[in-house]
Amino acid sequence: MDDYSTKIKLSAEHLIRVVFPEKALELDTLVSSPVLSFSEVSKVRAETRLPTADDIVAHSNNVTSGDDRHNSTSTLNTNTTKKRRTDSTDNANSTPSIATSRTVDVGTPVYVFNGVVPSNPLITILEEKLKPFIFHFLDSIAIIKLWIQLMIPKVEDGNNFGVSIQEDSLAEIRTLETDVTQYLDLTYKYLVSRGELIKKVAKYPHVDDYRRSVQSLDEKQFVSMRFIALELRNHYTSVHDLLMKNLEKIKRPRSVQTHSIVTTTFITMDFFLIISIVSILTLSSINAIAIDDFHCKVPTCRDFHYGLIKHPHHKHYVDVCYDTVYALQGIPAKYGKCIDNNTGKLHPPCIYALANTIKSCITELNGLPENMAKYYCGYTLMKYCAIHLGLDHFPLKLDYKI
């Protein structure tokens, strides 16, 4: 079973990464080709071949021919007419009103069409081109659904964000599968409807509306075939895009457990960020700073403004300052402060969020030398805003020059 599961996983990833993009491009080429161009609509109507009045042979119920089949048909019709007359006479004796409604005239013409009415060749060609894509999509989706099911872990409390991504992806894929299945029904219904209309044309060749209705049905099917090609292309593309964006979460829906947050945090942090946080937490105390925006955002961004006033990206860097301060002030509301007031211990989620905020700031200041970006995003920021994070009793150390 393990070998089978591995085979499914490899097949599904190959479909997502390689096959689906190729199929999407093939369908895009098909949609852009002349065979599915709207200029072909007039040809579809021209290719509709229907029986004409000249193809129809009229026979009277009381006329016989040398053909045994026609003889038997005429005899059957005559006998049937006689029987109906007898029935009508019998009914007339008891119920005159019914007899009048059921009277059948002798000599009613019967139309016989000798030949075959072919399918519209252009529609047939399109069906032959699109059906392999429909079958391939349905077959591939079955493999991908099974792959996602195999990736879903056992039920546990919490840490289920990745599992919800798996379930949402599975639901979206099932919806697309249902849509594509209906494309086969569309072809079947078209053929049945066309057959019924052609029966009318053969029976009433002098009624032009029946003939036009067949042509209109062929045109409608052509447009439907184009729509199916477009939708198949979009489905291949959307499944590829959806699963590639969430591939890591689908393959590994659950992250490292909470008890190892501190280890994970410090392993994934940039080396500078580790040094910056350690510097804040290990040296002598500094005086507390007021908590309001005036003592955090204003002085921090003032230092950004005057320190970088000659830089060509000065305005952008000041905006980065405001965004960074805003992000920093939101950390306690979401994660709590970085020092637990009761135990005095570090609070890892806050530390991790702080590290990411500083790192994002440094990335935005990529036009500055590295040490200068670290100075503004690390030292300057924490100099004025440490109290928001509960770090106002920890020192700052400038261990790099600008």
C-alpha cells in the first residue's frame, strides 16, 4: 500500500507541475485556431445537410408498388384504415361526437425518405478534438483528489490551518469535476435534439422552420464547443495555479508543535535579527519612554526624515518608518508583550513578530548600506518604541557604525 501511495503522490505532482500547464497551452492554441473561430459559424450552417422535398417520395395509402416492403406497408395501412372506419362506425352508434373526431380520411399521403442524414461534419470534428481533453481532465482530477486525501493528517485539536487549505482545495477541485462531467451530457442532449428535429424535417419537408431550427441548433452547438474549450483551458490553469500556490501546505499541513517555537524562531531568524534581539535583552537598563504615539512614531520617523533627507528615496523611507511603527504597535494586541509581566520570561510569538517587522523594514531600505539600514530599523526603532513591547527595561547597544 505504501508503494501505491507513493505512486499516486508522484503522479499527482507530475500532473500539477508539468501536464496541466501543457494541456492548458494546447487548449489555448486550439481556441485561437481557425477551427474554433467565430468566422466558422457560417460554415457550420452551410454544412448542415438535410433531406429536401425532392428526396421525399409520396405514397398514397391505396397505391401499391412493385416493392414487397411497400406492398406490405400499403396493405397494413389499408387494413388499419378499414379497422379505424369500423371502429368509427361502432362508436357512432353509441357516441356520435367521438365518431366525428376520430374519422380518418382515405388517401392521406405517407412520406418515405430513402437515404441517411449525416451529422454536421464540423461539429463532429470538434467533438473528436475536445473529448480526449475532457476524459484526461476527469481521469487526472481523480488522481489529484486521491493525492490530497492521502495528504490529510489524522484529526487533532488545533494547528489545522493547513488541513483547512487541503479541504478547500479538494472542494474547489470537486466543483470543477462536476462542471466538466456535464460537458458530456451537453453532447448527448445535442445529438438527441438534432435527431428529433431531423425526423420533423423528413416528415414535413415543406416546413422551412424545421430546417432552420436544425441549422440554428448546429450553430448553438458550435458556440458551446468553443465555450467548453475555453472552460477546459481555464480549469487546467486554475487547478495548476491553486495547487502550486498551496503545494507546501497541502504536502505538510501541520507545522512544528508549539513547544518548539523558541528553537524554530531562532533557527529561521536572520543572524542580525538574533543579535539585535539579544542585545536588547542582555545589557543594562535604560529609562522608560512614554507610550503614546508622540514619543514613538514622531521621534522615530523624525530621525528617519532628517537622517535620510538627502537620499533620493527619502520620501519612501519615511513612509517605511510610519508603516514599521504601525506594525510594531500592533504586535502586543495580537501576540501580547515580549516579556511576561508575571514570570519575567520571554514570550516567543512577540519576539518572532518583532524580528519579522525589523527584517521587513531592512528589506524596504535596500537602497542604503546594510549597517545604515540596521541602524534605522533596529536601534532607532527600539530606542523610542521599546515600551510598546514591554522591553523598556532592557538596554540598547549599538554594535555597528554608520
